[in-house]
Amino acid sequence: MREVRSLQEIAKRPKQQSLAGSSPHFMPSESEAALEFTASIKIESECWRILSALTIPEYLEAWLETPDGVGIVCHAESSVFAKFRINFRDSSANRGAINVSRFQSKPDTITFIWKNFQFGKITTSTVDILVRGGPRRCTLILKHTGFRSINEVDWYSNVWSRSLSKLRRLMESLRACP
């Protein structure tokens, strides 16, 4: 899997890319100054399984990964199903957290509002996910916007690259089960 290191490197790639392959494809936004990115990945799985993996906090724990290998714990923030918290942990301490609010405007579209509390800063960003496809194969398109720095873009590019690749492996392994 190839890591995406900077927005400038992303911008060098052609805007139209094949969705085939083993790792998610990152494409530049129309405006580099907007500090956003889009990832797209094809997964050999039912759309309902992917949507479940995207919306249930305990399932997010199974595939969401950080670039530095810090453990992730997801749990419901309240009795409201659409709000949960992602805690980043390492062996010594809690490294930060993201409070997540989920909205599902259409059956195939999910929007997350992320309030990130990490490294002494609070930032808010938006993750839009579209899942389209048939009974056996889906395309997941992710757009993450609202970054304040290129370092945030780099960090989340790595998070999504690792995480979406792991999501694909998990979903495709479920298809292999009888």
C-alpha cells in the first residue's frame, strides 16, 4: 500500500483514476487551498454490511486505524445512536479523542461531523461517505473536508488509507464465509 504524504503529492496525480486495485485512491480537490481530500475504494461485499461497519461504533473499532498504530476505542457517547466517541490510546495514556455525530440523509449517504480533541487543539471537520453498488460489489467514496493544516491532511490521509484497506479486507473475508 502506498502512503499519501502531502496534498501537493496528491495534486500531482491525475484527476481520473481507476478504482480497481488493492488500496484506496486519493484524488485532489478542485481547490488545494480548501484542504480536503477524496478517497474511493471498491469492495466485494454487500452494501448493507459496509453501511453497518460504518455506523456502529463497535464495528468501527475493527477497521479504523491510525498511522502510528495507536489503539482506538469507540463507544456510544449517550443513549442517542447517532453520537459516539473515538478515543486514541497508546500504552501510556489517552492521546486524544474525536466526538462524532452521524447523519444519514439518504440510505446510501452518511455524514459524520468530527470534533477532534488531539494534541491540545480542537478542530471540526466533515466526513461524507457514499456507498453505491449492487448485491455483491460496492464502491465507497469518502470526502473529508474542514482541515486547518497540511499536517492534518497528511495524518487523515494516512488514517483513511490504512482504514479503508482494512475495511475492504474485513468485508471481503466475510463474503468468503459460508
